[in-house]
Amino acid sequence: MAKVTHEFDLYGKHYKLETGELAKQATGECLVSCGDSTVNVTVVVSKERKNYDFFPLTVDFIERMYAVGRIPGGYLKREARPSEKATLTARMIDRPIRPSFPDGFRNEVQIVAMPLVADQVNSVDTISIMGASCALTVGGVPFEGPLAGVRIARNPETGEFLVNPTYEERDASDLDLELGGSATFISMLEAGAKEISEDDMLAAMAFGQEAIAAFCEEEKKFFAKVQEVNGPFPKREYILDEPIPEVHERVFAHFDEMAAALKDADKLSRMDKVEALKDSIKAEFTEEEQAEYERAIPVELKSLEKHAMRKMVVETGERVDGRTATEVRPLMIKPNYLPLVHGSGLFQRGQTQVLSVCTLGMLNEWQRLDTIEPVDGKRYIHHYNFPPYCTGETGRMGSPKRREIGHGNLAERALLPVIPSEEEFPYTIRVVSDVMESNGSSSMASTCGSTLSLMDAGVPLKRPVSGVAMGLIQEEGKTVVLTDIQGLEDFLGDMDFKVTGTTKGITAMQMDNKATGLTPEILRKALMQAHEGRMFILDAMLEQIPAPREATKESAPQIISLQIPTDKIRDVIGSGGKVIRGIQDDTGATVDIQEDGNVFIAGSSQAAAEAAERIKAIVKVPEVGEEYTGRVVNIQPFGAFIELLPGKDGLLHISRVANGRVEKVEDVLNIGDEVKVKVIEVDEKGKISLDRLDKPEATAPSGKGREHNGDHRGGERRNHSRRRPGDHGNGNGRQPRRHHDAE
């Protein structure tokens, strides 16, 4: 294939599609770019049809650190397991592509998207959907294309929607909406938002659909160029698993039995009934027929279950568990579920149960990210775990799967807009949501459970967040929108639409749609119905915990924040870290000093307070008029040096140690004595002069006459009366030479 390039401008950005030069042994390939950000997308389709009852599609997003001119960290210095962002991007590509393949397609398909350049201005994720669509098309793979993906942001000043915004534009926006689909319908949606209204979200979605259509038109122009240069796209025969009329009729003869088996509110009981019915239907086929129809029978059994459930909803308005279309399952809400942990909440809706636990830590415990995106890390972290026992199954326990990463990211985005800033709440925050029991909508239960645990931990959320999953059934010309879908309705329905938000607006959304007839009216109905559902759930949550606790729990670290002058950081750290280590060892607190002079101290209340006071003392500059009880640390012929604060000494001149003439400082003071003093001068070099507050009467020196001593004292007093504050009694107004620096 000869090289073909198509360049175009849309919505203020330059794009390029190219094929025919790289990866020529792949089934299809496309090099797609926005600005300088460039992604190579390849598609390979297996020659053999697989003996599966599902479509075997794999999508991989492979980050190469050379794309941003960096060498990977770690001992091996090479890329290892995908980052969370890479996994989320792979899911973003997969979700609009998967439903576009024809039913019965059983050849294995692998799509690999690999960024070659990430210019740190334009993101590489949404353009990868367009690259995959082009690679599939030029490879002659049958699917309902072209497809494209866009990201929509909003200019905060003008309210104008932006298509594929730069990272800078995304940071300034109150909306981050990713869409994927064809020119006529949206099949994938992800969104994070700063509490925007349903109307604004619908407007953004409508604008995004128009943008997708514009990109699909450019893809068609690219395909025309490719065919003009290289001829028609290659055609291969892909054998589809098509329904066998005889099998269909024999299986669907049991429609009424399936409808009866489905009517059970208990998930496990219903599953047992359905599986028993399927086994009995399968047993009606002879062994020879089962071997002949080994793929057709499971497909028809699944189809029977699907149509029985859907027909029940659209004809009777009743769901398998007896609920109406808008009804939320029974709730159980328990904040403060666990002792000792920093915050916890148990949230149960029907047979979906999630335990969320919040842990607070120092700001230096934030998560560092090593990806090709210009993001250093984050201080609010949400992790979602879906162990096999939550569905009554056995399975491998290990690193999180793609689904767990995706659900955790959704719950994290849901809460992020209401998390307080570092200045308001100087903690790193981690929430872990463990799914204890699952029958659908576990990510929304995680959102609700996370809100409970954060409020229980005393995190001052701007507003509490709740979430609900919506579904859609389109059957026999009828459409029903479902609130709070369970697992069966997700698996056999047409849409899984999750919406989270506060009383003020939407904070996050996620949608996977299989229905091509998803009109703006249906979307509006789904959003408004979701608002009612999540407000119902939020009210129930607030009955149990009306507001975040006023303070963190005793088990949580108490963090005190200070601001010190940057030129004092060295004093607090000390030579080789000696001072700061001493503070930490003595108090048991942890001290984190930032380059800008922000200091964060964590420990028990007493430890943190003690460490804070010691740091304040180190950086404190005594001021004129302040009084201290200090300790004598050095004595010279001209006076005594008093330690006011750690590392801060002041001079108490010999003329101010007592009332009357003092021949030797040692006649009145000794090293180690405590003295009450007042600061009377701080000169331009920071040297401190003191006056004693509790002066004793001076004792006459031995061998001296009373009259002589009295005259001398009197003269001294007369001279003292003529001195300015801060002069040190040498008779000429000059400050005596010091042998010890007050600092």
C-alpha cells in the first residue's frame, strides 16, 4: 500500500491522518495526529474464527516514555505494566468500537494504540478512537464506521464550548466531557464536571455529537484518497455466527417459562432458576444436536433471557425484582462503621453493598504519576476493589483489572470537585471502596460510600455527593428509562448511564450505549430521572450523617500548617538535618518542609503542637517590648547572654543585671540561671539588647566604703538616666564590643 496523507483543520486545531508507511503486515494501520501529538494505531484480525459465544476484542494503549523525551523510572529503565491512564484510554477506545461490530463476529481482533509523540499541549486519548476507526476501515474489517472521539471543555469567561482542548484549556474549564460514537449517535461518554446543570450537560453533549459528525466526514475524505491511490479496501470473508431458525424456535418455545423464572428479587435465587431452565432446554437437544449447534444453543439461550426480561419491562412496567421504572432499591446506610480507622461508611442498595474507608496522610504522601501526560500526581486518591466473593464466585486475587480501574476513576472524578484545597485541609486523602456484595451499580455505591467515609473522617467537603445508574430498554417500538439498574438490566439492557452530583449540579458521568435511537429527548429524560434518584439517595444519606464531622478523629494524624520565611528553612533543618531530626525524635511528629516555606506537622495533638512550637521558636525574631524568661548561656565582663528562644540570644548588659553598681556579672548571675527580661532594642544586624525585669539590689563590693559605693552607684544612675534605650553604660553612648553574637 502506498503512503496516503490527509490533513485538515477543525475547531481551531490541525489534524493529520496517514497510512501506508508503518506496520504494513498488520490488517490495518493509521497514524493520527493533533498538533504534534501523534499516535500509531494498528489492527490485526485473526484468520480463524474462535469457538466463543462472545466477541473476542482486545484494545491496548501502550505508553512509550520517549514520546515525552523521558527515560522510565525504576531499576529496569523500561516500560512495564500500563499506568492507570493508559488503562483508562484503552477502555475509552474499546467502548465505542465494540458495539459497532456485527452480531456473531467471532474472529479475534486486537487494536494497539501507541503514542509516538506527546507534545504536552494536545492529549492523545480521544484522537486514538479516530485512529482505530481509520485502521479498521483501511484494513477492510466489517464494522459500523466511521467512528470518532472528541473531548469537550468550556471557556469559563465566554461559555463557549471547546473541542479537543489543550491541557491549559482543560485546567481552566468547569467541564471535561469525552464522547465517542458515529455521526448519528453517541455510544460512549465519560465526564467530570464542577457541579454543572443538566441543561448545560445536555448542550455540551449535543455540541459533541456535531463535532463527532464533522470528524467522521473528514475520515470519509481520507478513505476516498486511500482508495484513489491504492484501489478498493481489501475484502475478506468473515463467517458470522447467525441464528439457526430451528434452534431459535425450539429455545423460544420456553419464553413463558423464562419470564416466570426471572421474576425473583433475589439475585442468586433468580440465577439458579434461570440456569436450571437453560439446562433443561439444552437437554432437549440430542448429543448429536448439541455438538452440531454448540455455538448456536448458548447464544439463543442468552437471547431468550434477554427478550423475556425486556418484554416484561415494556409491556407490564414491572422489573424482575418487582420495582417500577423509577424506584430505587431499599437502602442501608451506616457511617462510622469501623473503629480506629480515620473514616468509614457502609452503603447498601438492594443486593449491592460497598464498604468505603478513608485514610488521611501527610501532603508528601501524594501519589506521583509517571505517564506521558503533563500531570505530576494527585492528593485525592480513590481505589475500587471487586473481589470474586462479592458475586459468590471464586477467582484470582491480584492487581486491579481494567474494570476496577475504570470504576475507581469514575468514583474519584465524582468526589474531586468537592474535595477541599490543600490550604483548607492539608492532608493527602485516600479512599478505598471494597465491594462486599454486587448486583449492579457498584461504582455508584462506591461514590455514596466514599462520601460517607469522607464526612465521617471530618473532611470538609463543599457538598456531599451521591450517584445512581440509569438504564434503557427499547423493545417493540417502546422505550423505558430505568432508575437504579441491577446487574441483569445492565447486561441485557441498551444503556448503562451513571450520573453523580450534588444538590448544585453534576460532578461526573459515564455512559455505554448500545441503542442507536438515543434521542436528545431520551437523554433529557434519563438525566432528569437520575436527578430525582440521586436526590432521594442523598436525602437518605444525610439522615444518617447531616454534615462532615467538625474535627478529624483521634486516630487520624493531626496536621498543623505553618508558614516560615524561606531564609529560615536552613535553620529549621539544621546542619545535615540535625535540627529537624531532633524535633521529630523528641516529639514523635512528622515534619514536611516545602520549598515555599510551608511547613506541615503531623502527629498526635500533643506531638504536633509541641513540634510546631519548637519550629516557631526557631524562626521567631524577638521584637522590642516582648518579655521572656530566658536562661543564662554565657557570661562576659560586659554582661550576660540570655537564650530567649532556641538559637536566639540577647545581651543583658552588666549595667542592667541589678539595681546599683555591679563589679562582676558573676556576683549576680551564673550560667544556667533563669532571668526575666524585656527586649529593648534589635539593631539592623539583628543583635538583641535586653533589660532585666526582676532586678535585685546590687551588693556592695568588699573593702569599699558605703559613701564611695553610694556615690558610685548614684553616678551610675545619673549616667543611666541620660542614656538612650539600648546604650550599654560605657559612658560615651557607644555599644560595647561583643564576644558572642546574639544570633
